[in-house]
Amino acid sequence: MKICLALWVTMLFSCAVKSERSWWKTMSIYQIYPKSFKDSDGDGIGDLKGIESKLDHLVDSHVNAFWLSPVTTSPMVDNGYDISDFVGIDPSFGTMEDFESLVKKAHELKLKVVLDFVPNHSSDQHEWFKKSVEEIEPYTDYYVWHEGRNVNGTLEPPNNWRSEFNGSAWTWNEKRGAFYLHQFTKEQPDLNYRNQGLVEEMKNVLRFWMEKGVDGIRIDACPYLFEDPRFLDEPLSGKTTDPNSKDYTIHIYTKHQHENYEMIQQWRDFIDEYSAKVDQVPRVMIVEAYANISSTMKYYKYGADFPFNFGLMDIVNSSEAIDVKNNIERWMTNLPSGSTPNWVAGNHDNFRLVSRLGVNRAMAITAMVLLLPGAAVTYNGEEIGMIDTPIDSDDPARFRDPARSPFQWDFTVSAGFSTNPKTWLPVNKNYLTHNLLTEKADCESYYSYYKALAFLRKLPAVQSEYLQLEVLKKDILAFARKEKGEKSVYVLSNFGDQIRTVSLGIFKNTPAILLVYRSTPGILLKPGSLVESYEVSIPPSATIVLMDI
């Protein structure tokens, strides 16, 4: 049985009710990695004008907001996360006027703009650091300095703290005659939040960008803001005998200090006070915190609208349905009452979703990102199923660049990313057949699947807080989204290697007949088909999205 899907969808959404909750509660936010999104001037590097020229793609993809990885002035040792001017635009991305134009165009298209805020460190080329080296007030203690310790007549770093990029977290500065702390590269000295002058400087940075019209911030590297002031050696982990490895020690004095949360609360209060005084527009504050569940959830208590939930990145090819269920429930059961859940499947620091899991499992995870309660986060390129590009990398972390290759818009020169055949990172060689243009032309493509599911986020049931999550016949992860008096959505993903036939009677008030809204390409249950809810067959590695008629 089939019905006219297009007519049915039109009728369905004519009845949808607009949510009155804060705009980020159910938003779809899209991460743009600026160097790789769109180049407007032919230099092979993505830029702000390029981003502005492609905002219609975000609207077409049912995105509500986008988050920009850093576009601020930087020597680019760490691709923009080493900032030499917190209130300047790097010339490789354009000008401040270009940024203002981007924000204006985004707001005209009803898109929110979220900016990366990188408060843990600056570049060693920042004027603050140069003046701190020379002990010019008030900058002397804007960074974490230590005179070191004498070990058998040799001057050594004050302790055994390790950098996230391996090696000592301390570097000697000859001019000042002291060591400075850097939890990332040596060109990224850590800022000292025990200095009140520095705290005020960073609030001024937030004020500057809010005056430019940004709708919120994503705070980078939150676990590293403060360190234990006693400068004690960290205990050895026992994981490795390599003293240069970041895993050589257990980072109990350099991560997750209580003061981190208090600083987050200060920024929350500052943002809210600004919004209340200036324009009464609520602004979102998202934090990055790779941490255990209890440390992560504390950010909700201290003012974050949400910390990114990276749990779905832990799913691997051997994961079973119960593993995925436990992964989702772990977040939901620890979530403070009334807080916003969120789902992340990829970003600029990890291998791409399809490369990690293959197309079919990636589609299952995409359905979870888009249809579980709360905010959905998409890394640019994931919506068209882009894969990692083999790259001989200069990246400090060595493994991240494969996921940062240029966006594949079409099959012209450099995948339509640039008119220059030489781009800052090479374009994936599959761009001739795998790009947004070809994806749009194929009704069974990854992008068609993504866009159809993203469209469902307008449904009251998907915007609600209701979730019932089950494992059926061992292999099927199934969940239902419902809202009283509205159309319900059911998602079934087979994580096994056999076809499974299941009944959805476990879900309350399930109709006898359901519509196949979307399914993994290549299976018999096509969009528009009708199925009996008590006997649904799901092939291995397939995902089916069902709805009330």
C-alpha cells in the first residue's frame, strides 16, 4: 500500500504548532569549519564571504543556527585556535565588515549565529603575552608563569604536567626567565583566570561579539581553564612508560577544577545581564567538555545551556542495540530536570561518521541525532555523508585533518569549494561522484535522507520531551516520539546481521497501520508504503522511520 507522501507531509505540517520555549531547546545547529566550507576569492582557503554565499544550503537543510569555528586573528599554528587578537578577523577569512554582513544575512534568513569563544589560551603572538613576557603591568600575570625547580643543579619545569599534544606542558622563556604553561602547543600559552584583570578582559571580548550581533557562544576546552595553584606532580597513569605521552599522567590538577564551573557561571551571568539590558534577546551558551558523565553534567548547574554530548561518537561497528540504548539512556538519566539534551555525531576533531561506521550505521546514528529529544548538532559535510580524505598532515594532533577537507559542493574544479585547483587541504578524490549537487539529484542519497529527517524536527512530537526507548528482538533499537493529539514518530534500527520482524505494540497507543516516512536506501519498505505495526521487518543494518497516517 502507498499514499501520496508529498500531499500527506503538506497537510501534516500545516497543523504544526510553533514552540514557545527558548530557541535552542530544539534547534538544529550546524558546525561550519570556515577554512573548508567555501572559498570566495580563489586563494584556496574558505572565508566569510564564501559562507555567506552558501547560507541558503543551511536553510534548505532545515538548520536553525550555525556555529563558526574560529575566524579570529591567528598565526594558524592550531588552525585558528591560537588567537592573537580576540576581537579581530583573520585576513585569510576577510574583514570585520564581511563578518557583519554575514551576521546580517543570516538574521534575514532567520538563522542564529553562534561564535567559537576560545578562553583557555591565546597565541604567543598576542600583545598580552608579549607584554607579560616583559612584565609590563597589568599583563604580568595574565598567563601562568613559574620559575621552575632545581633538580641536582639543573633547572627543570615545576612539575610533570603533560600537554594534550604530548611533551611537557611547560616551556622556558629566556627573556622573562621563567616557564609558562601551555596545555596545548607551546605557541598557545594558558591564560591565568586567577588574575581579575584577565577575567574582565575576556568579558570585554564577549561584549564585543554580542555587540556584533552573535546569538550565542560555544566555549572551547572548558576543562582546562584553571589548574591547581600548588603545582604538584600529577600521579602516573601506568598506561604508558613514555614520559612525553599525554597519557603518562592522570590529569587531576590540570583538568576539571571546581573553579572552571564558577568561571562558566560568571560568563553566563555576564551574557544574561547584557541581554537583559540591551535587547532582551536570549543567547545560548554551549560548552565543550570531554569529561566523565558527572563532570559533564555539572556544566548545566553552572549556567551552560548544554555541554556537548559526544556519547554517540563512542558507537563502533561492533556496538549492539543494547550498547546504543545504554549510551542514550546514560545521558538522559543523568540529565538535570528541565535541561536541554543534545546529540553530536561528528566534529572537526574526529574522524567522519561514515568513515567510522559505514553508510548504513551512519544513517542510524543520523536518525538519532535528528530525532531524539533536544538539540541536534551536525558537522559540515556530514549531511551529505562525506568521508575522510587521506592527508599527510601538519596538524599538531596529526589525525584531525582527514575530517577537515573542503566541502564538496559539485563536480567542478575543487568540488566547487574554490576556483583554485590547489586548496589548503586536498579535496577528496570522490568529489566527482559524491557532492551536494549529485546528492540532491538522487532521492535515495544520504542528503535526501538527512533533509527528510531534519524536516520532521518541526513536528510537535519531535519537539516534545517524550521519549520511549526499547530494544526489540535483541538487534533492533526502537524509539518513539509522541505528543498528545499529534502525529507520532517511530525509529527502528537493526544493529544485527539478520532480518528481524518486530511488533511496535510495546509503544503506547500505536496505530495498527503506519506510514514508512523514510528508510535506508535499497530495502523493500520504501517511503510512502504502509505497514502493519505488529509485524515490521527490518533488514540487517537498516533504519526505518515510521509515522502515524
